[in-house]
Amino acid sequence: MLDLLSIIVFIYLTGNNSLVIINATLYTPALLMNITLPVQPLGPVTVMNSTGQSIPYYISNNEIYLSMVNPGNITITYTPYINVLSNGTLQLNINTNYETQIYMASNVLPTSIPSNIQGFQTTSNGIVLTLTPGNYVINFITTGPITTTEVAHTMKTSTYQPITYSSLSYVIVIIAIVLILSILLIIRHRK
């Protein structure tokens, strides 16, 4: 019965735009089939056939049930639920019955990964981990976007990192204090 269905699971960890994509190929028609979702969905789940049409489905306990009257390909897409731990670390819980490939973008820094990785591959803008079926916990943090630009006619590069809101509030308070002190000095000199 396993030869009737082929499933490939991709999990993309790209910070705030993480995504789970499951590609399934059904070789014979099935009135009712179920596919286990490897990660709990955060929001709506989209199920489409190879022509881009939506397929009706029912979801219960990370199991998606659907009917395929004809053989073909389906794609299941959704945003995964990612826990935020008390120290600010993000945590992805994976429970998969299928070989799963996890893409981690270059702005995702894993703080713990499973020890039984089946495959590891680097890409130009991240890494790909291949996991066998099983239960996994991956902890990670995301780094801010760092942009490096080259200054014309020099060999130096400058690094830009966005200012966080807490730093921005400190800057505004300092500017306000300097402005008030300047006004007080001007008023004092006029007397």
C-alpha cells in the first residue's frame, strides 16, 4: 500500500516567513486518504492539485483527510506553529512519518538541532537538513538583516543594522533633553 502514495516534505525556516510544503503524488485513486502534517499549522492550510485548483479537505489532530478520485499530484502549504521560549529562542516541534527536508536561511541561527541528521547540505543562502521519520525539536533564533554596501572610490565597507525600538526611544529621550537644555540656556542668556 505504500507504493500508492509518494510524499516529499519541505520545511522552510526563514524567520518570520516560515513555511511547510508537502508534495504528494497519488498513483491510484483513493476515496479517502490521510496525510500526517509534520508540524502543527498556525493558520489556514491550502491544498491544491497540479492544475492549481483547491481540493476540499478535513483536518483533525495534524491529520489531513481528502478524497482523490483521480491519480495526480497535490501540494499542501501552510505556516508552521513555532513556540517562543521564555529566553526568546524559537522552537519548532516536528513529528513526521516521512523523510523531511528543513531549509534554514542564512538569517536563522540554530541553537540546537537533532543529532541523528540523515543529510546536511549548504546552499548559497542557507543550509538544508534531511531528517528521517521521527520526532524532533529544533531551537533557533533569527538574526536581523545586515546589509553590506561598498563605498565608491574606497575599499571600506559599512555595515547597516536596523535600530531596535528600545534603542530608538533612548535616542529620542536624549535629543529631547539636549533640546530642553539648549532652550533653557538661550532663555538664561537673554535675562
